[in-house]
Amino acid sequence: MARRASLPAPCPATLLFFLLIVPNPALGADIFPRPGTVRRWASRLERALEHTARKGCGREVLEELYLEHRHLYDAKTIDPEELVKTVAARFDEVLQHKVKALERLAHAAEELERDYLWRGDTKEESQNLNQDQQVAKHETSTQMPQDGEVERTYELDPVFGTYVDKNRSTVQIPTDIYKGSAIMVNERNWTAGLDETFKRNKEEDPTLLWQVFGSVTGLLRFFPGQEWVSSGVDLYDLRRRPWYIQGVCSPKDMVILMDVSGSVTGLTLKLMKSSVSELLKTLADNDFVNIAFFNKEAKPVSCFKHLVQANEHNKKVLLTSMQQLTATGVTNYNAGFSFAFEQLLNGEEWRAGGARTEVRQLKTDSPPTFLRWTSYSRAECNKMIMLFTDGGEDQAEEVFRKYNSPNKTVRVFTFSVGQHNYNVGPVQQMACTNNGYYSAIPSIGAIRISTQNYLNVLGRPMVLAGPKAKKVQWTNMYKDALTESFVITGTLPVFNISYDQNKQNQLLGVMAIDVSLEEINKLTPKYHLSPNGYFYAMDSNGYVIMHPSLNVENAPEPVTLDILDAELSSRIKVEIRRSMIDKESGTRRFETLIKSEDKRYVDKAMRIYTWIPISDSDYSLALVLPAYPSSYLQAHLTDQILQVRYLEQLLPTAGEDLGRVFIAPREYCKNLMMTKDNEQFLQNFMREMDKQTPDAKHCRTDLIYNLILDAGITAKFAQTHWPGVDSDSLGIINLFVATDGGVTRVLSYGAREPWLENPEPCEASYYKRSLNSRSYVYRAVLPPDENERGGNFSVGILVTRALNVSVGGRYIQPAVVGIRLNPESWISKLRSLASNLSEGRNLRQKCPRWNDCEMDCQSHSKILNCLIVDDGGFIILSNQDIEQTGIFLGESDPHLMQGLLDIGLFSRVQSYDYLAPCEPEPQPDAGAAHRSTYIPRIPDLLSLTWWLSATAWSMIQQLLYKLTLPSWYNTGLAVQAEDTAMMLDTGCMILQTQFYFTNSSKSFHREMICGNCSRVFHAEKLGSSNLVLVVAEQVPQGCPLCSNLPSLQILKKSKGPDQCQMAEEPRYRKGPELCFDYNTEEDVSECGDGTIMRPSLSILLILQLLLLWPAFTPLLQS
């Protein structure tokens, strides 16, 4: 301190002036702490925390114990390239088994149908149609079969997890199809012969799941037999399932045209919207679509200017926009079709592209295909226009001559919508002259059937292609209707090979076999990787079928989670995705952002990506490994006496000083009963070990050996290290250790509190983050429910660190050690260590009289905020209140968090969680009548004539609908409800925001200006840990909060990214290599629905006059 010069004695007036202008600590003129002071505080806190962590965790002790037991395990090294090849070969083997089973089934079905003698008189057999659907609850059922029925035998199958009939298949037929019709009875009869092939396939491959045949008529036959459960009206129709849509025809480029001229009003417009909604359900991820409306001119219904991929997000945009359409103007078919053709051509001129490629060359005299070169992805197959109208006289011949002659490579499908008396001949002619199909939709009951007829037409070229089309196609992930588990499905078309020329184009249906997500995951050595290592697989659309982020419990169906959405995207990951889609192999090592398991944090870490294609499929497989030591521990604990001794260390009777024991819920043995209660699971495991040895055939010996070894080593660690920990002086609540082998030990001081961390280390956020760090990792621990603060669970601070053991030149990380600190005791330490007190025993004030005095965290807590914040922006400690522990800084002090973000201490990353669980939003009550509903005027209500007319017309309409479309009453309301549910239930998206340290600097200082107010803060990182000390002035009263940060750090419900913008910059993808959309031998004579029973105008007029006669009689008599 500088020495002061002696001064003459001042006069009283001078002394008064001096006292007024010179800062005096006693008068509260304290200054903000200098940067050097804050650095000194940070150094004290860093040493105190480091000392406590080292003393409590005992990392060096446990590392030494693993070295002492070196003779009981080996350190195995992972070779990424060899490992990914091995798993890819297993994956390919599984798929090839399914392919062979599909080929046997398709061949058997084609021969069965060819040799079957079609019967026209099926009345007697139709009475026993339900025989295939008869199901008992289980094998011990006492229910006796009825006359003519065959008794079924059901037994519990562990593969399916339910009771099944292993001798017979089961049939399901949609509700809106008459089960007693000749078509259904004959279909059921000849497909019954598939049971023998079903059983043979199951004998050759016991891992087979459901084997399914889906007929074009709507009949579903699946094996093994099972009870078909449906709540209410059974609306399941196999022809709208993803596997059937993919297997029945090649991908599609579709433009939907909606006539919204003035005549399309009321019920007709409503029917049209419902029909388009149902049509969209027949499109899968390899299809492309756009919807346009037209009257005098044509425009797209949404922001999409061109065809877009028919995924769930794009279909939602189209559906939402379509609902806003109203009817007005006059019909101009030329405008509509011109717009549709230009959409298919993307605005470019048509030009001959030469002969088709070898894959698409079906006949030597096939017309040339028309190619285009744009940045927009297309199916490049099955170009079609779907017209929905109420009818008209124009046939748009000039447009068809311009765009579709002479080869007619664009099919036109037309739909006459509503009850009207317009001439449908021109509309039907459009379809027939353009290789399409005409369908009538007079009422809501006809929608489902009519909007899927076109699929049979698209299947004709596939049938004529013969063996070339006999290639198994694999779907992306979706939910199976039988077990509600997620599966991928292999499909193979089944053709009519009979010599009947009338059936030469006929597609019989699709064969399908499932592969479950669980079976795919079992192909990977999950527990031989680092907990931060994982496999993922994706298809040619970039959608994952296996990934740690694939939360199937909340996933919509089908699952369309892109790999760039499953992980935090980067330029290198975009390149890897493209390489995988192109069926290439490769390896990349790079630094990337990794989201923590609990979604609260983001870490920067090095990762190694290795990928390879799966043969004969559209899938590719990738392995992701951390760049830190890629070796793992493999125990060879063959000494049975040692096994028993170590196993006993897992029992509660081993002693409280060994702590509570949790074991990872893994499938150690096939007979081991899994349960969410870990204590019960531990008991189940110990009982299983009493029955047999770890090397039993149905047990995972490698997993059990590792578990037993870790049980022994951690017990020794608890005995040697934990007793010497002074928990009171260190402020420790818990000591714990967790291992790769699946053992977690927790020692509690004081009241026993629940252990809320995941007992599976491979899925525990603290465990995985510790492996990414070379220092101690701190995190606030809060009760799962904020209301539980102060209850049975106290707030704590988790401190963890991973082991790093050198074994023969290889490094392994077999465990993580940790402690839980008491925030109350550490708040007092924070105030003391960040104060103007010396480090000596006397603790005298460092602020001498008459000098400037710096504020500190102890005596100035009302005006100075002192916070220890982690790398995610969460408060670990505060000199204000224990209630701030665990709170996001942006929530408690958004102004300060904004300053830390602006100065570069933190960076922010945002991403969408497409599979997040969300509560459904309440829908507003529909209190008013629909605009298209006719509301009678008051004079009408007072008129007897109006009442008689309305009643008569209503009765006639209902009678005619009942006669012509009996299913209208059965499914109309259900279909409407399903349409609405599809539009509203499109999954839930959450916008996630995470923060992380992005700057290598240690010190940060800034003065923030906000309006007429200013505020100073200083931040200092605490060594190499994930903590930073932040000292800041509190916000003066009356000052605004200049911050645009969200009040919450993680979750915010969102509509997701802008689909309109994404459509202009589509992600790279590839469709199937094969395309079957044209053949000169195709029989196009069947191009429309058969005649439908329509009311006669003359008869209706006579009935109307007769019913109105009573109303006119008084007038005539007068």
C-alpha cells in the first residue's frame, strides 16, 4: 500500500468537505472486487473443492485395487473397423434368413392360388368364416368350440410374449368389407394352405416373428395365430400400413388436384377434404406429393412450390393448409391439369432422355422416359395426377395432348365426389385414356376403398416384370399392430401366375416378415463398448432404425427420425450421412458436440465414426466410439470359491459399511425375471445364481463374471477407503462408486435417502459425462418433483470422476467414483472463502480504515451475487440462498446469463426433440355450425311445406345410402374421427436449448449497460473443472432486464423447424433402385368402378311430389 504524506492540521470546514467527498467504508462506499481479488477467491474455492473431492472419492485407491486384481481380468482392445464388419455381417445374416422365408411364402402363395378352384357358391362356407378368427384366451381355456369349428391350442411363447397358436394362422378382415362375400370366402380358403409353409419357416428359423400375407382385397392372414384385439370398430386395414404400401408398387410422384369451384359446396367439399386426407395415408417416405386447388386458375394449397417427400411433417403442412379451402368460382380443368403437369416436370420443358436404363427396361419397345435435372429430390417413378371433382363436361384434351401424348407416362386417376347429377362420363374418360382409374365417392363410407384402388393399377407393371420385380424391400421403423412393438419389415409381392388372361395384370398381395428393434439391438455388443460408444443404423432416407436417441415409447408411427435430428448436426456428420446413403464405407475422427443423457448439458469431445453398408438392403451401419482409451475389462473369474465370496458382497447382510448395492438391470440369464424395482431385481439375480453357475448355457457368462468381479473389488474399496472419510468436516452426504460391470454402491451419512441415479451405468448421465472429462465433474442434484424440496430428499451436489487404469500399456476406465455434497455447509464455505479475510487463523479484516474497501460475498450478500455455476449454466452454490442450487441461471438472473453469453464464456446450441412426450393440447369446443351446413331461415321453420320436404328428402337419402353403401353407417363417424386424429396427433416437438463452455480463457470481466443502468460482473473458471465463479452486482431496483434468453434452459414446446424452408433445401436421400411404372403389355381396359346404384330422377321427383301433396291440398281446395 502506498505511504501517505504528512499534512497540516485541517480546519473544521476543510475536514467536513473532506469527509463528504472521500469514500468511507463505514458509510457504505464499498467498491466492486478487483479482478485480482476474484481470482484469489477462485483459487481458494478451487483448492477446497479439489481437496474434498480427492479425499472423498478415493480415485487413486480404487485404481490401485484394480491393479491388484490384474490376474482376474484381461484388457480387450476394440478395433472399430473389424467390429463394425462383424455386426454388419450378423445384421445381413438375420435379413437373409427372412428373405429366404419370404421367397418360400411368395412361391407357395402363387402356386396355391394357381391350383385353387374358384367357387361361386360360398353361402355355407361363409357361415363358418369366423373359424379362422376364433381365438381362446390361452391353452387352459375351458370354452368349448362350436359346431363346425376346430378347437385351437394356445400356449405362451417367450418370443412373442403372449399366447399364440403355433399350428394355425389367423385372419383379419376390415369392418367395412363384407366377410361373407364370395371374394372373401375364396380368399380365405386358398390362403389357408399357407399354414404349412408358415410352420416350416418357423422350424428353420426359430427367431422369426410374425409371418403375414396381405391381400389386395383387404384380407390379412398372419402366423402364428393370435387373438385380434380391437377397441370398438375395427378400422385396421392392411392396405394402409407402411409395409403394404411399399411392397405393392414402386415409389410415386403424385400431384393431387382439388376442384373448389362454386358447385363444390357443403358436404361435397367436406367429402373431398376427407378423401384427400385418406389418400395421403397411402403414401410412404419414398413417395413425393403436392396438393393444388383450382377453379378459374390453379395454385398450391400450401407453401410448397414443388413436390415434397411424403413424410409425416410435410403431410401435416398439406393437411392443415387444405382444411382452409373454400369453394368459389368456375371450373377450369385446363388450368388444373396444366399446373399438375408442370409440377411433375418442375417447370422444365419435356425432353426425351433416351431408352430406360437396364433396371427399368421392361420391353424393347418401351417409350423413352423423360428426365430432368434439378436440386429437388423425386421418386422418379409412377408419375400421376389425382383429380377430385364433382363432375364436368370438359375433358382437357388439349392439355393431355401437349403433356402426355403419345406415351401417356403420367397416369390420371379421377374421383367423382358427392351426391350429384352431373355427367361423370368426361371425368371417367380422362382416367381411361391416361392409363388411370375412375372412382366414385358418393358418401363418406366409400372413401377408404376408393382412395386405395389406384394401388392395384400401379402394381400391374410390377406383375408383368416377373422375376425382375421379385426383390425384397425393407421398410423403416414403425409400430407393429399385433404387439405394438417397433419393427422393420421385409416385403415381397405375390403375383397371379394362372393362365387366365383376364388376370395377367393381377397382383395378389404382399408377403411380409418382421424384424424387431429388440432383435437388431441384440446384434451389437453393447456392454463391450464404452458407455459412450454405440451403434446406429439408418436407411436410404437418412432415417434411423437403431440409435440411442430413438425413444420408441414416444415415437410417432412410422418413425421418421433423421440421423441429423437424432444427434447434434455438423458439417462432417452431413458428409457421413451422405456417404452412408451412397452405400460407402469409411472412418472419420473429429470433435463434436454431444448431448448428455439427461438433455441438460452439451460436451465437446472427440469421436471416431466408422460405417459400412448392409448387403442387399438400403440400410447402413455405423459405430461411434470415444477417442479416449478404447479398451474394456473382461473378467475370467473361473474360481468358484471366489465367485461365491464375491457374490456374497452383493447381499444386504454383507454389512451396512459396504453401502446399499444396485446392479444394472441386464439380461444376465434368459430365465431371469426383469423388474423396475432394483432391490427385487437383485434378489431375483441372487436366486438365479443359487440355481446354476455363471457359465450355464442360457446365461451371459461374460456379463456375470464382470459383475461378480466388480462386486468384490468395490466391496474391498468400501472397506478400505470409506471408513477414513471425515464426512462432517468435508460436508459430504453420500459416497458412491459405479462400475462398467453394473455394480453401484452408495453409502449414506445421516438419514437414508432414495438413490435417484440410473442403476445402469451405461445410461446414467453422470457416468457418461465423467468418462468424457479428465477432471472432476460437478452437478446439482434435485428431487424429480420440485414440490419434494425439503421433504424426503435433500438437494445435493454430485461430484464424480472416472478411473484411468493402465494395464499392460492399455488404458481402461472400469469405474466412476463420486461423492454428494451438502449445499448448506458449502454455502457457508463459499461466503468464507470469497471474503476479505486472511487465510491465517486470526482471520482479521483486510480492509484498513480510510482506504477503499472491496465488497465480498459474506458481508455484502445483499448487494453482491456470488455464484458457482456449472458448464450448463446451472447454479451449484450461491451466497444468497440454498433454494438457488440447481436453478438455471437464465431463469434466476437472465440479465447476467445474457452477459456471460455475450462475453463468450458460454455458447448456446438449440435442437429439436422430435420424440418428446407431450400432453395433448385441449381442443376448442365446436359450438357453431359448420359454414357448409345449410341453416334454415325463420320463414322456413314456420312453413309446413318446408318441414315435410326436409323430412321426406332426409328419409329418401338415408334409404338410398343404406341400399347402395351399407358400410356408410358402420364406418362413417369412425373415419371422420380418424381423419381428425391424424391431423392433430402428429407427435410432439420440443425445442431444447443447452449451454456449454466455448472459450479456453479463464477470466472474464465486463460492465453491462442496460438503459440508464450499469452493472459489473467478473467470472473466473475454477481450474480444469466444469465450474466457474461468477461475482456480480445485483440488479438495481427500477432497472430493466435487458435479455432475450428463454426463462427455461431445456424444454419449450415448439412447432418445429420451418417445413417450407426445409422443402427448399431438402436433405440428401436415395429411393429404391428398381422402378416398375410402365409396360406396353399392360391391360388398361379396366379403368373404373362398376356401375353404382344411383337414384332415378323421375322416381325421386314423383316421390317428392307425393310427399308434398298434403301441403298443397289446402291451397287447391281454397
